[in-house]
Amino acid sequence: MSRALEFLRAAQNSDGGWGYKIGGMSFVEPTAAVLIALSLDAQSSAHVQRARAFLKSLQRADGGWGIAALDDESGWMTAWAVWALAQNERDAAQRGINWLLEISGIRVTDPLQVAGVKKVLNIDATITGWPWQPGDAAWIFPTALALLALHEMNVREHPRVREGIQYLLDRAILTGGWNIGNPFMVTGNLPPTVENTALALMALHRFGIENEITRRAQNSLAREHFTGTAFEWAWRALYWKTSNAPLERAHAALEKLQRADGSFDGNVFTTASVAMTFDL
């Protein structure tokens, strides 16, 4: 992974953050992912310090983070920032946690509407997770990411944590895995996506949830019915590393996909995601 780390270090912007590609504007998501990937690499200590300072500079007065410096509203990127800062910037991370615990997706409370949603979509609309932005519906990715951030800050028994776990379990696809939100639409059952399935499994594993739902999702993730890109291999490997599962198959596939410049797809976020699956 040394070439991937070299690529990431070289891709850091002058403001201390990273974009999705070299020279691109700095965003919270790739910056947080690279920070996590480089945090244990001794050669990257200066880059790590600058990245932490960059993320802290973007924290809003309410404790949350937007997607970038120009964003004037806190949103789902807060969970990425908390995850990246949890070990070394506890005060900033705690403010982010406080923001996350105050945010939830749209919740349906009217009994007739609840019954209607249950009949049509077979979900419990009274259970909600986290949205991309305040005031929106909940979705799988921001919910699972928020749970991972809460785990990093040892927040385990809060009611929002318990509800977030129930939301993931309630929205699981019957045959295994998760799509972006509901498991079923009017046109029929939705297929699982690799990134949502992997992230949901990571979150549930961190909170010790193991049941038939997670086992079906694990089986879905293990089957090779996906695109075989570095992005999707990285997400599968991230879950397998979290659950201490073998990584040889994923790492062998990823090594074949690495570019001459050390990157994966020339993408900073994908390269950081791959680097997170290796022990530095």
C-alpha cells in the first residue's frame, strides 16, 4: 500500500484537505477518509495534523459539518468528521456527536399513514434513522455512518442509537442486504447495493448485532454479483476487516486494479477507502 499512501500524501491540498481527485476542491468526506487511512502511518504525521486542523476549521457553530467550506448547513458529513477526529480531537468530535443526536429523519406518526405505509412498503414508518440533510427522510448510508461515528465516541445506549439499529434492521432487503432506503418500491423488490450493505453491516457489527438479517446480508456481500470495481471491492473489504473476516480475495483483486500512480481509479476517496482495509 506504500504507493497508495504516496498518492494520498501528494494529493493533499494547500488548505490541508482533500478533494475527490487531485487538484479538486477540498471536501469533508474524502478528507475524513484519507485522515482515517493515514492516521497510523508514521510518514504521514504532518499531513494528518494539517488534515485535522482543516476539518476543525470547517466545524459549524451548531457542532456539525457541511460537505465543504462553502456549505452553510450541517448535514451527514458530520458523521465522517466525527469518525476521523474521534481519537485525537475529542472536544470537536463530541460537539459533532451532540449535533447528530439531535437530528433524525422524517417520522410518520399518523396511525392511518403508518398502516398505509406498512401495507404498501412493508416497513415500520414510525422508526427512523438519519437523513442526508435535516428535515429530510432517513436513508441507509447516513444512518449507518452516524452509528459508526457514535460507536467511535462510545455512545452505545442512547435512544437514537437503538432506533438507528432498528431502522437498519427494518429496512433490510428480504433476500439479503440493503439498498439506499426502503427495500421495496411500487415496481417491486430492490436489489442490494455493495456500499450500503457493507456500511450497514459494519455499523451493526460494531454494536454486536448478529442475526438472520445480518447473515443474509453477509451472504449477499460474499457473492460476486457486482461490478468488480475498486470502489465496490473496497467497501466489501472494509466490512470484512471490521468483522475480522479473510481479506486475501479482496486484496488480490484490488492489487490488480491499482494504477501506476498508486491510486485506484484516480480517485482520492476510493484510494483512501482501499488504504483503510490494510494494516499500516
